[in-house]
Amino acid sequence: MPELHLTLGPVRYNPETGSFETLAEIIADGARFAYPVDLPAPMTAAFDYVMRRLRARALDAHRSGRAALRLRHAAPPTCGTSPALAA
């Protein structure tokens, strides 16, 4: 099983949809992926519950391979920077 590192961005509440939303970033085997995740819940939901469920939804999206939206970050350059880009 590959080692995963999951980080949640700022969590906000969307009153229009009645859900908590965030952007989850997962690093797996050196590759970086970002998934938008949401959790329908009342604004008064317990913080621990919201964070656990958002993490679980992000991991499910990553592991299923069927996420509706996924961003794969490009790998950083391995040969150094170009002189034109360093300025």
C-alpha cells in the first residue's frame, strides 16, 4: 500500500448547498493530487466529525479513481531552473 499524505485546505461553509467544502491535497509516491470535497451537514456540526468525514471523502475519491474532479500537479523541474526563468 503506498504511503499517503493528506492535507486539507481552509474549510468553509456554503449556506446555499448546506455543506462544508475544502480542497484536499494528497501526496502519493511523490505525485501530488488535489480533490474538491464537500460534506452536507448543518453549520452546527461538530468540528471533529466534519474533519474526519472530509478526510474520508478525499481518501475515497483518491482510492476509487472515479473522482468527478481531480487535479494532478506537475512534477517540479529536475534539471534546475532556466536562466530566463530565474530572473
